[in-house]
Amino acid sequence: MKVILTIDRLEGDKAVLKDNGEHTIVWPRQKMPEEFKEGDSVVFDIGSNPEGEKADRNQAKDILNEILDI
């Protein structure tokens, strides 16, 4: 799913993003390209990451096995 937001304003190290409705998101400016400015559109591609989730589970198992000395 793609979510399109507009940069409403830049406040210090934060960017305030708004959708066409009533939702507002405050996002770190350091996580955005430097050339972005007020009024620009930002597209977020939202989805699941099964491979990343599997890697996280495996890492958690490894840590527990180490703690339990298995």
C-alpha cells in the first residue's frame, strides 16, 4: 500500500507531514533527502517484511539459546 503525504512544514530537525485528511506525522528530517522542502510530496510504501521478521525471530532464538547455554 502506498501512502502519499505532503510536507506541511519543517521545524528544526523534524518534518511535519500531512495527508489529505486529518492525519499528521512528525518525521525526522535526517531520514529524508536534503533536497525535500515544504510542499513536496512524500511516498511511503507500507507492507510486511516476512524475511526480516524471520531473521529477528532467529536472532532472538540464538540469544535465548546462548543465555540458557543450550
